[in-house]
Amino acid sequence: MFEAFESGSLALEDVDISYVAAGAGEPVLLLHGFPQNRALWAKIAPALVAQGYRVICPDLRGYGQSSKPAAAPDLSNYGFRAMAGDQIALMTRLGYPKFHVVGHDRGARVAHRLCLDHADAVASVTLMDIVPTLELLANLRKEVAQSYWHWFFLAQPAPFPEQVIQSNPDLFYETCLFGWGGAKAADFAPEQLAAYRASWHDPDAIAGGCNDYRAALQVDFADDLADRDRLIEAPAMILYGASGAMGRLYDIPAVWERFCAKLEAHAIPGGHFFPDIEPDRVSDHLSRFLRQHSMVTGSIGNRTA
């Protein structure tokens, strides 16, 4: 995977953010979700490079090859505000004060927070298969709680969920990966699935994912409640799985209309992990949307960093 990409790592105060990058042109930041890592973009990133973009794929803090610090007492270092700050620092260091951002799952939640905290840096945003954290938690319904049980299991105090997961990591994470929309192992590229499995067997990555979800309930909900009247000002595209749990439980375009100033939304065949299963469809949507919202030449910083 990522054979033509260079690898790098950005040292911040409390974490190192690992990433791969390739291409030349307008910068596009791709943010993965749970229970995955940057391997999510192994098919999509090269397609965007071929379309003339500079593509950067980091691992979020707590995931993949990035650092997995111990959780702060208030969990703030695993909140989406901290994760968005990591990405701003990375893109600034690479020479990109303004960029397109694309996120799936937890990465989409980081992208949402990035749009609110760093609006001037965002040329466009694509959010995949989520509704806002505030919408999910403030208006929690029993059907949502049943489908998104992992939010509340992973948020339990340490080390309970970590120890349960470590007793059989493949069983737990496969239940997530194959259960959210009817996917199966054969739907995933073997090299991508192998990269996910490597993280699943890393105790620090297991803890990192748990801390992410703990922070969602204790930190991100409060942050989003404080910003409940703020809109995403950048052009926004919402992609969601046509047969996934999120698509069944919510009218996703209608929900996001309340949070975005400029919005388009599209259903993609499949469930939650449609970026793995339908990478060509996703790449086509991204290429069109990015062209539509291209930045002015000369305003995007160092194209070759």
C-alpha cells in the first residue's frame, strides 16, 4: 500500500503524528475512523493523486502508527478538538494554510470540529457516514443505542473495555467491521484488512480507541453543545452508506442541513465501510466535488512539501 507515497512523522508536544503523502496540486487531507487507520485510503488516495492533488493521509492520535498517549484526567487530549489541532499543526508544518479535508467515521468528527475551530483553513469538507456527535447523543433513541452500542461500551472506565477486547481482539473488531452494514471479510482488500488487524492487536491502539470514545461523551459533547448554533461555512459534501445503520436511523441530508451553510449529500451503495468496498465511487464523488470547489492558484502554500 501507498508504494509511491513518502512517509513522515510530525513531533508535537505530546504526540507524534505519522502520515504518508504524495502528489502535487491542491492539498487534500484524508482522515480515517474506527476501527481502522490510514490504510482506509489505500485505494482512494492514489486515485486522487492521479487526478492532480497533493494527498496527505495521517493516522489520528491513538491509532495506527501515531502516538498513543495516556489519557489526561479530563480526557481532553483525546477530544476531537485536540485531534483537529494535530491536523492543523501537520498541514501548517507541510506548508498548507488552507486545504480540503475528507473524513470517515471518527475522522469525519475530527473534520467537523476542524471546520468549527479553524474555519479559515478549510477549502471544502467531505464527511462520510456520520451525523453530528451532538445530534446522536442529545437526541439518543433506543434504536440508535442498540446499533451504536460500542460508543457506550468503549467509553466505560479503564481498563474494563481494554481487557475485554484484548481477550479476543479479532472477534470484537470483526463484529464492528463486518456488522455495520452487512460487510464480510471478502469485501475488504487483504492488505488493508491486514493493516487493520495489526492495530487491533496493539494494546496501546486498543486503549487509544477507548479513550477516543470516552472523550466523545465527556469532552466532545460539551464542546459541540457550546457550539450548537455554529455552522460549517465551507462547502460540504455528505456521503453515507445506503444500507448502513446510519442511513436507516437518520435522514442524513436533513440532519446536516441544520449544521452546514452549503451542502450536497449522496448515498453510496453498501454500509458504513463503503470507502473500503466502493473506492471508485467515492473517488469519483471526491474528484468532482474537489474540482467544483478548487482553490485559487497560488493560495495553497507549498505544493511539494
